[in-house]
Amino acid sequence: MSIAERGPARPSFYTAAETAEILRLDESTLYRHLRSGSFPGVKIGGRYVVPSAVIDRLVDDVLVTGRCVDLGAWTEEWRRQQATASAALPGAIARLAGGGA
């Protein structure tokens, strides 16, 4: 299948304005959450962007639980899961390379 047949590519990152529009929030509200760390994002210079995977994960978690998700608690759980996955990487990489463990 060619790129043209697949349709337009989805961005890997959304600007704060695009994210606010997707989530139907005021942009200043999203900035407040990004600055406080209660919503995952990337700050490059003075500009914030949000990975599309974060939005996908948030939507998936809302659909799985079937209830309202508290953003602060969701972000803390997301960070905990990322830390756990990151901690497991060095051993997994060593095993793949034929190293110890």
C-alpha cells in the first residue's frame, strides 16, 4: 500500500493549541497542566508539544475503565508505569545482546 493510499499521516506530536482543541479545553488550562506536570508533554525551548501516544493512551484508559479519569492520578500512574518499563530495559537489552542476567 502506498503512502497516498493510506491517507494523510498523523503527527507524532501535537502543539498545545492542537491538543487543547482535541481535548476541547481552553489553551490556558492545558498550559497550566503542562507546566505543573499534571499532563505529560515535552518542552522544547519555550514551546510545549504533546505526543499523540499520550492522547491515545488517555482515551484508551477512559474507554477501558468506563468512567471519568482524574488527570493528576492518571499522569502519576502513567509515570510509574514508564519508570517500571524503563528500569527493565537495561537487563532486557543485555539479554538480547547475549550479556549477563
